[in-house]
Amino acid sequence: MLPRLCRRNRLDWKILSAVALICIIGYLFINYDKLKFSGNSEKLNFRQKRFFDYQASEASRSGHGEKGTAVLLQDEEKKLADSLFEKEAFNIIASDKIALDRSVVDVRDLRCKSITYPKDLPTASVIVIFHNEAWSPLLRTAHSVVNRSPPQYLHEVILLDDFSDRPELGEKLRKYVAETWPDQIVKIVRTKERSGLIRARLAGAKAATGDVLIFLDSHCEANTGWLEPLLARIKEDRTAVLCPEIDLIDKNTLQYGGTGSYSVGGFWWSLHFSWRPIPEHEQKRRKSSVDPIRLEPLLARIADDRTSVLCPIVDAIDANTLEYSRNSGYNVGGFSWSLHFTWRDVPDEDKKSRKYTDPVRSPTMAGGLFAASREFFFEIGAYDDGMDVWGGENLEISFRTWMCGGKLEFIPCSRVGHIFRSSHPYTFPGNKDTHGINSMRLAEVWMDEYKRLFYFHRRDLLGQDYGDISERKSLRQKLNCKSFKWFLDNVYPEKFIPDENVHAWGMVRNPASNLCLDTLQKDEKTIFDIGLFSCQNGASANEVFSLSLNDELRREEGCMGFSGSDGTRIPLEPCNNSSRQKWKHDKDSGTITHTASGMCLDKADEMSNGFVVAKKCNGKDSQKWTFEHYLDL
Ligand code: UD2
Ligand code: MN
């Protein structure tokens, strides 16, 4: 009896030990990642290795779309892509063929590469918001951020899921993220209901714990060196809200293309965002900027280019006092024909070089891609959480940043690609015009009397319910923000105000026919001939024209230009201050004369088919015009 019991016990013992062992192995297996990263330095080592491995492999990669090249589809694939285009608003098939961690070309200006940044930069939480984003662009965004951000500065990547219901964005995404980034650098946070992109970004910002928040759309690719210039600038100035230069990822081919020329943001009075060239006053400001030039260490430069022979800037040590003083004017060397060395001014071309790397101030941002100190973001009121789904928040945060003590800048050395899609691949609950209503909120809170110019374009919105804005109004008061007029005068002085600083404005009527100049609903971003239509008595923004102090007959961005040949139509073209675009109005005789050619604006006969022309002046009724409002004529 006893021996048997012992034997049995021994067996139990064996089974027990086996079970325990399995449990321990299981535990270790399940918690492998946690144990592996029990210390921060291990995590950092792991991340450093991943980062450097990626950098090392990037140049030798090959395959579809590598180096940011275009993917061209044929036959069946092309048909399939075309059939899905409407749903996704971009070429999903091309995107799916490209590796999720593809390489791109470094499109930065060469001068960016020679900038060295401080080592102790703040850390970044990158927040990628998405609602029903397609799998490949979403994950390509995350990979590009992890692979191109030095790990010591990347605190976390938050994939903020705004209540998506595509099946693959549930368990499959969680699994992919856990397996791909075992160090948990990428986190998923999900909203409890569809929040719209504004509240989704707020939720992301609240979940983030890094020093700097960087928001990205869910179809982006961060390029080489994108992070450091943003962090360095915020370290320098915590009130700076920064946008990377946004590169174009082609919606048809997924080709990653540089922007070519730098732009800044503006806006239409209809409160849509616009891109514009850097204005002259900003170009000047940047050239005369007194920031020191950050010089690349000599060794690094030689490693880059073994044929360069380099000199440091020679500072002066006073021979008597031994005082060390910085050489403030940078010079280059020349020589005289007597073959003596001479110092000379940096030639103009090279002086301009800082144009390529200096921050560019911008009145507004496009909205999707920007960085701000986390503390400062909340200090100046984060976002208006009364805004729904899409639209308007970009101008709201732009106006507010400037008016409440911050500044908005584009950082040329930080480059991020974005797929500009042709439409929205998601629903707008209740089919609401959220851009319109959100814009009403922003106009009411931030634009003072200038909100009238928005309602010019959106008379349909007058009287609509835009919700409660009292909190935003008290925020504006609490922060002691400046007026919208201050913003226009100081930040966007070149913005045309159709009913101020003009000789006359409003409907331009030919009394004999009761026809008015009219854009005939054409898009002002294109060039088209100005038409005539029955006067709408102020009901239509299509009939608002101004005679500017600059003698232009114009709309917001377009000017009426005339070539001078008798009887031809008059196109609305981008204003360029040329003599083609100068007109004079004589209130008494009613003529509007093209200054350069001396021809008169003419209603023309029925044959001209509803378009206005210019003809030799003849004093007839067809050449008489009145403006709705006169300011100084
Ligand atoms: C531009 C901005 C965008 C936003 C918008 C104005 C860029 C490159 N993009 O439009 O960020 O500022 O102007 O509002 O500047 N999303 C949600 N929940 C929603 C709807 C959208 O999370 O209910 C996400 C969406 O998945 C995407 C982001 O918000 O990641 C922006 O949406 P978009 O890409 O359709 O906007 P876009 O680029 O046309
Ligand atoms: Mn987008």
C-alpha cells in the first residue's frame, strides 16, 4: 500500500511539475515583450536598432513604389482600381501593392541636411486620427513615423480610431500593431462614438503624454529628418505652432512628389483654405533674419563630401584684452589682382540660402499636419469641441494662434507627404454641411465685424443654429486675444477686403439693361470670362465686384484683365498688378475705362451672349455703369 501510494505521489509530483513548467514557459512566452523591455534603456536600445536597421536598409530597397515611385496598373488591376476609386477616393490597389514601410526620396533642400539640431530636444506624441481609413495608407503612416523618427525623441504614436466600423480595423489591426511594434511605441485609442475629426484630435491630445503633439492625417508618409526641425523650433519658441511642408502623394499612382515651391496658407472669405506663394514682406523678413546660421560640424561635412575643403568662421580674439567676439557678419574670401587675400560680403545667391531652411510665417494652416507644444496647445484653447466631423477647425486654430499670442509657421526642412483625395471616403452623419456650421462658429467667435464677408458668400446660413459658443467667447476674453482686424493688419496685410480700402464695391450695374457683372458661378480659382446677369440686388456673391485703390476691377483674388483689342471679352485672371488690369471709373459719365487702351467697358449687344466686353468709347448707354456702394468717388 505504502509503496504504491508513494509511486502515485511521485507520479502526481511529476505531473504537477510538468504543469508548473508549462505555466512558467507560457507566462514567459506571453510576457516576453514586457520582460524583454523591463527597463527603459532596453526599450531604447531595441528602438535604436530598429531605427538604424531601417536607415541602413532604405537605400537598397526595391519593389513597387519604393523610393516613392509611381505604381502604374494595367488590365484587370486597373479596372479593379477604377471601380474602387469612388469608395476610397484614391487608388487603393496601387497602395496595397506597395510595402507598408516603403522608402521615399529625401526631397529636402540640400541645405537642410547641413543643419545640426540640439541633442536635448523635447519628445513627441504623434497622433494619427482616422475614421474608416484604408489599411495600407493607415499603416504606412505609422511605419513612416516610427522608421524616420529618432527613437530618443519619439515618445509614442497614437492611432486614434474615431469609431471606425471596417472589420479589419478591429482585432486584426490590434494584432498587427502588437506584433509589429512589440515595444508598444504604437498605441491604439478608440472613441466611444463617432466624434468627427476635431473631437477625435482632442481625444488624442488628451491621451498623449509627450512634450510636443504632432497631428497627422491617416494617409501620410513622414520623410527623412522630418521630426527634429519641428522639435527644435518648439524648443526655441514654445508658442510656435508648426506645419511641415506638405508633399503630394499622388492619389492615382501613390508617387511621392516634392512640393516644388514653398507656399503658405491663406483663406477665402467663404472660409475655405487656400495655398499662396510666400508674400514679399515675409521673404524680406526671412532674409534679414538675425538668427545665427547653424553650421554643420566640419567632420560631418567631409564625411558627406570628401572633395570639400572647409573653413570655420573666424571669430576675433582681441590682441590686447583677449576678449572673444563673435564674427557677426559672415564673409567669404576673394582676392585682389595684387594677389592679396580679401574678405567680401557673402554673395547674394548664398545669402538667400537661408530662405530654404528658415521657418516661414503663415496666416493659416491646411489643418491636418501640425505640431505644437502640448502645454501651449491646451493653453490657447485646444479645439472648439462644438465642431462636427470635418472643416473649419484649421482656420479656427490659425486665427486663434495668432490672435492669442502664438505664431504659425511652415518648417521647410520638415517634409511629410499626404494623399490629397478627391472626396471624403466616409459619411457625414445627418448629411450636415459641417464645414458651413463649423465656419459659422469660428466667424462668430473670432472674426468680429469681418464675419459679414463670410455671410456674403453664405447667405444661406444666416439664421441657422450653430450651437452654443459662449465658452469659446469667454476663452477669447480670458486669453485677452487681439482683434481680427489686428490679424488682418499684421499677419495677413495683403488679404483683399472687398468693401474696405476700395473706391467702390458691390453690384456693377448697367442701368439701361438692368444687367450686372456676374461670375456666372464660375470658380474663381480658374480663368473665365466675366458675364452679365440680371441684377440680384445683393442676393448673390457672384455679383460682388470692387474697384480697388489700386485701380483694379476685381474679386477676392481675381482681376479683370483686358488685352486691348476692340470688342473682346474680359477674363477674370489672377491679380498681378499689371497694366492689363487697371481701370478708372467716372461716376458722372458712368464709364469704366481700361487705362492702358482707353477702351470702355461695354454691355455689348445681344450677340455677345451674356458676356461683357470692352470697346471704343462712344458715350452710349451700353457703356454706363453704377456701383452699388461708393466710398470715395
Ligand atoms: C484637410 C486637412 C484635414 C482637416 C480638414 C479640415 C490636410 C492635409 N488635411 O482635409 O486634416 O484639417 O482639412 O477639417 O491638411 N477623420 C476622423 N473622423 C471623421 C472624419 C475624418 O477621424 O469623422 C479623419 C480622417 O480619417 C483623416 C482626417 O480626419 O485622417 C482628415 O480627414 P480628411 O483626410 O478627409 O481631410 P482632408 O485631408 O481632405
Ligand atoms: Mn487628409
